[in-house]
Amino acid sequence: THDGRELVFAAKQDCDELSNKQTKHTAEQICWSITTLDFAQTLSAPQQPDFRYLCQADRLENPKALSNHQYVFLQYEDGRYQLKHYDDLSKSLTRLYSSEQNYIYHFDYDVKHKRFAVISRDNNFNNLVELLDQNGQLLSHNKIRLTQGISQNQNFPANFEPEGEYLLATSNNSLYKIEFNGQLQMIKTPETNLVSVVKHPD
């Protein structure tokens, strides 16, 4: 979470192993969940994770905490990822964003401006960067313009820098800056075996 209190992650296990079931499942079924672990409480005693949302999707990935017990994540359904929103107070689930033309593979949330960046591919293997408002409405849609020597097969899982002015991504072990208009720029780094990047807030 943005205040550093909880760790938020995706977990899966047999449905009958979950102690706080929301629905009844058979033993053979697999449940995904948004799971949290409270750091503050671990200072006094070991803690068990809390299962915030249970589902039977093929996959659930990249959960992120918003404010007031709200969570957003990618859920794989019908051959594509959809951006879903879960309210843990009302126990309600809504589809925030999906596309029938493009294949979403990553997203990030800009805390400062309350918006999302969604990274996807189209049928021609172009990488796309889309900005959404906090309600999932499309603000901009641009193709990432690859520079010379970069393969179309490279993915760009990108995250907002702390001020929300652009995105940072690692691809093929290198660091890139992605503007919201799709402009791509490599950033030289001392190391060239990078896997992921998050910029320090300060």
C-alpha cells in the first residue's frame, strides 16, 4: 500500500484450503485471491495473510492498492486480461477496463493524479500505451514508437515515476523512458542486466 503499511500480492491455492471462503467450491478448483499482509502487526507477532478477494479466474496478476480498501488488478478471462476493481468494504467487483482489439499485459497506477497507464499489444504486435482516469475512461491512446535496433517482440512493463510525468520500463535488460505520446528513449545505466525498475520517491 502507498503508506507502506501492507504488502499486497496475488496468491492461488485449492479453494477448500482457504479459511475465509466467500463462495462454495469443489476441492479440485483453484482459487486466486488478492492477499494482504500487515507489516505493523508483524512487529509484535507472526501474521497470516488476509484474503481480500477470491475468484476462479485463469490468472490474477499485479494487484495494486488504492485508497480506502480499494484494489485494482489484471484478471485473465476468455483469452485476454481485463483491468478489474474490487471494493473490499462493499465486497463489489467491477470491470474497470478491457479491450476486444488489444492484449493488455501490464498496468500501473499514478497516485498523484489518480490515473492508470495500461500497456498492451495490438494484432500487429505494436506496443501501446493508454492513459485512463480513475473510473477507467480512456484519456489517451498511443503506439510506443520503437527506436532502431529494438525488436517488436519486446515488452515494456512500465511504471509511473513518482511525479506521474512519464513511465519507466525495463526491456531486454535495459532501462527506458516512455512518454504518454509513445515516445521511447533508452536511459544509460551502469548495469545492463536490469529486470525491473521503480524510481525512489525522492
